[in-house]
Amino acid sequence: MNRMSKMNKMNKMSKMNKMSKMNKMNKMNKMSKMNKMNRMSKMNKMDKIKINYVKRKIRIREHKMGFPIKNTHQR
């Protein structure tokens, strides 16, 4: 009886450890995924800002020259 209960306890412990390890792993993966996502969105934001900046520059240049430059949307 005693040995059985000890065995069960051991098994439970190992199961618990496995579970906690799994959870930790999942959390880590989630974190890294989140970070990747954040990085991606940051990059996109930067790109958007850059694009807007370039567009604005072109617009200003157009205004100074007095006529619209063609193919602005391609740049």
C-alpha cells in the first residue's frame, strides 16, 4: 500500500512538472510570436511613415514647380 501511494505521488509530481514545463514552453513561444508580431507592425509603421514622408516631399516639390509630377504613385 505504502509503495503504491509513493509511486502515485511520484507519477503525479512528474506529470505536474511536465505540465508546467509545457506551459512555460507555450508561454515562451507565445512571447516570441508576440515580439515578432510587434516588430513586424513597427516595421510596417516605419515604412508607412517613410512612404508618407516621400509622398509629402513629392507634393511639396510639385507645388514649388507649379505642375504635378507624373507617376507619383509608383514611387
